[in-house]
Amino acid sequence: MNDPGFRALEWIAGKNPGDPPVIRMLDQTRLPYEEVYVGIRDHREMAEAITSMRVRGAPAIGMAAAYGVALGAARMEADDVDAFVNALRPVSDLLAGTRPTAVNLFWALDRMQRAAEQARAGGGDIPAIRERLIAEACEIDRATFESDIALSEHGAELIEDGASVLTHCNAGAIATGGYGTALGVIHAVHESGRDIHVYVDETRPRLQGAKLTAWELTRYDIPFTLISDNMAGHFMARGEIDAVIVGADRIAANGDTANKIGTYTTAVLAREHDIPFYVAAPLSTVDQKLASGDLIPIEERDHEEVTLIGDVLITLDGVTSANPAFDVTPNRYISAIITERGVVRDPFDKGLATQFEEHDRERT
Ligand code: MRU
């Protein structure tokens, strides 16, 4: 139970003392056709892996960035402790410049920076700071798994036996490096022995639903139906969808939620048909510094993702296109946000703030 059966990312220490570490990463650009693992040896290779979406999904991007800093530190030499900590800044900046929307990336980089500074303030030498950074990245990894399981169990309580749920994009174990968020909820329902059927939006333009969610659900033996994005309203109108559940890339303090492009359309459709719309995400996806969703930076990706499917041009060469990777669903369309600390409903700002207070209280 609770084991997806694979790891999206894994820290592999060198065999002998002094051997360089490596991250073993499932290359998501090769799914569903091939399950290929690649070795990531330094922060530059990690930045490339995030930009090219070998690793993707907000929590997994955060974990990857943390491991990127740890890899950078493991290979870095410096004359003294101050020079070492200063040299971490460009490593972090390179990783921060990869993708702008998922806040987990910046959350993880902040944690790594703080860890280095605390180790220095505690009188640590360069090997001690390196060890502290590796330990911090591994702790982010461990805690991701734990919070995925907790939020999946909270979310599973909202889904009835025999329900049919729609999901958009991929918010599974490959998107978190743990158990998954929206797909974690679905997986937890299945693992508890209840029946569940999933409608999987294909998720144009990069097809995370068709390629990745379908791959994960097949592995878990969870029944699903793949649909193109424009079919969701049809199935809702026919009463075939009981709930919508999605992940998130960044949630503003008031609950407005950025997630994969097309999520907003699905939320509006769900409201029209009186279907609950749930967002499942860890607190590390909540950006308390942003009051509302209009402040969330939205990544614009290569327009060829729209004009081509694979290598095949599907329109006239040179047409004007747009490719925002995410959209923002206003909080009024969201029935509940499910985090590792439980279920938050309107007013979201108060509920999320209370969860952060509890979290901070437990840590001090
Ligand atoms: O562009 P992607 O594939 O990184 O987008 C991923 C999503 O939008 C996910 O729904 C989100 O990150 C949640 S992952 C648990």
C-alpha cells in the first residue's frame, strides 16, 4: 500500500567515499513509450532536466531544484566557507530561472539557501555545509512522500464508493516525487478497496493526461477513460462525472489556483453542472506572499507545442499562436482545497492561514 512502485527522482550516493553522487531520474519526456532512467550529475544537468520537462509537476520540480543545489554543492570547491556559500547563489539562480509558475521551486531553493546559512552560522566547515545541504534535499524528498500520503487520505474521504472523477494534467507520483496529489487521492480511494473510475483529460498541448496520467493509472490498475479536453462538458451534462480533482502549481493566499492550462475551463463547467471541484496540493504550493491569483506569473512556452503534435505540423506554417502553460481558477469555483493538514473551504484565506499557523507552531 502507498507505494507507487517507482521513484521519479532518487539520490544515489557514490559507491565509495569521495565518489560523486548522482540523481536517478525517470525521464518523463519518454513516457508512455519507454521507462527510461537518466543520471543527473550536476546542477546544470538538473536545470536542463527541469526546462525540458524530463521532470515536471510542481512538487517534483521543487525536489529536483533542491537536489540540484545539493549536487552543485557536492562538486563545488572553494577557498573558505564564505566563498563556498556565496558560490551557491549562481547555482540557485540557474535553477530558479528554469520555470516561473510552480512556487515549490522557489520554496525549495529558499530552504536550501537557509540551510547553508544556518550551517555556516553554526560554525560548519565546507564538508559540513555540503552534508547539511544533502540532508536538507533528502528531507524535502521524505517529507513530500509523507504529505502526499496525508493529503491523499484526507481527499479520499470526499470521494464516494463508485464515484466517477475527472482529472486534468498529471498530478500523480511522477509529478511529486512521492505518492501524488490529485492522483494520490484517486490512488488512495482505489487502495482502500472502493470503486473509482477516472475521466482523464488528454491535456493539450503537451498531453500530460494522455501520456502520463494514463501511464500511471494503467500501472495502478485503476479503470479510466481518456477524453479530449473539449469532451468534459458533454460527460458532465450526461451526469457521468461526480467530482473534478486537480493539482496545483501555485495557490495564492486567497485560494485562487494556478494549474495546467484548461483547469479553469473545467472548473467553470463543473460549477454549471453543480459538480464539486477539488484542488489537492501540499502547503509548499501555497504562496502566502501573493494575495490573489492575478499576481501569479504564468509561463509562456514554445509555440511549437501548439502548432505541432510530435513532429507533425497541424496548421499552416507561420500561423500566430499562443501557449500559456497554466491558467488561474478563481477561488469562487473551488469547493475545497485539500492539503496535508486537511480540507479547507471558503473562506480560503482564513483556512489556509490557520493551517500555516498550526504548521509553524509544530515546528517551534
Ligand atoms: O507543466 P507541468 O506538466 O509541470 O504542469 C503540471 C501541473 O499543472 C500539475 O497539475 C501540477 O504541477 C500539480 S503536480 C502534483
